[in-house]
Amino acid sequence: MFLRRLGGVLSSNSPLYNFAIESKKLTIGVPREVYPNESRVAITPDTIKRVIKQNGSAFVVESGAGNLASISDQDYVAAGARIGSAQDAFQADVVLKVRPPS
């Protein structure tokens, strides 16, 4: 389970400080960066492989998200992610971005 730190001491026994989302049901979205000259991407295929192996979470990566970082959509698919639209990535439970959405 993922625990969310809201401040103070984190206690896994306190319902105030955790939200019960089983990691295997968690979807993580990775939209493309739209800021001018931004070539970074929020997550690499290697990291996606490790998270899937450890937690079993699902990933939705926007088509072309890694192009400027020389990471193809096929690299993400080989790592276990699903390629989708920007809307698919932003509708995930958790969204990973380098810069805030504009």
C-alpha cells in the first residue's frame, strides 16, 4: 500500500494518514512535457520496469512523451507501460510531470 504523508509523524495505523489504494490497482500517468525546449521526461522505461516488478502498478504514457529524451514509445511498451493520449495520462490516479501542467 502507498502511504501519504500529510505532516507530522507518519503512522500506518492511523486512517487519517493513509489512503487505501492497493498498489496493484494504482494507475500512474506520464503526459508529454509541453514547456518550450523541455527535453526531460518524468520517468524512464527502466524505472517503470522496477515499479511494475515491485508494486505491480499500471502506467499510461502519452504517445511521444519521451521523444525529446530519445526514448521511443516502443521502449515504454517493452517496459510494460500502455501508450495513450494526454487525456488518458491525466486521468490516472497519479500523474508524473517534470514541470507543472499549463
